Amino acid sequence: MTENKTVLSPDDHQSQRIDRWLWFARFFKSRTLAASEVAAGKIRLNGERVAKSSRAVKAGDILTFPLGPYIRVIRILSPGTRRGPAPEARLLYEDQAPPEDQPRPERLSPVAHRAPGAGRPTKKERRQTDALQREGD
């Protein structure tokens, strides 16, 4: 059997459910979103993939997960007691790979660009075409 706890007892204040901690630390807007990311297998706890949101996390654990275009590596400093403001949430973890240090991924393509004359004609172009057709009759 593994030594990691999967279910928390009510009197255990040193550890917390992973979905709840991610929500407390403000990585996800709702606990449901955090639980769905865990269930999808996108969160790693100390290098191992976590599949259940009831998995316990404690101080010293390392979480690795994608968030937007970045891979976040977080070291848990303490379990949260509530979902407080952002400055309070930042005290719950230490960012091992902050997004500022990571190179910003380039966009695959810039905003769609259409060459002149390609695609559907504008209203002005349609009027000019209609005028040419009337002259030819």
C-alpha cells in the first residue's frame, strides 16, 4: 500500500484536498474547475499523475500543471483555511517556475489577413460590379 492519504479525516488540518487547495490558492475560479482538471489527469503531485480530487496535499508537496500557455511548478507552503484575496493566496505557495521567467509562446498565426480582392466582395465592390454589368447591357 502507498503511504499517501487519499481521504482526509475531519481532524486532519495539516493536509487538504487537492481541488480545494487549488481553489484556495486562486489557480482556478471554481472548485469544480479544479476538480475537473484533476480528474482529467492534468495535475501532477510530486511527479505522479493525480486522478482523484480527494487526494491530500500537504506543505512541501510539489504540484505541476498547465495553466494557460505556461506549465506551473508550485511548492505548497501551507494548507489554506479560506479562499481569501490574491495577496493572501500567494502566501500558500512558492512558484518554482514563474511565468515571467518562461518564454512567451508565439502565436501560430497573426490575426486573419485577407488579400485585397479575395473572399466575399464588400458592399462598395458589389455596387461597382453591378454598375459595370448594367453598362454592358
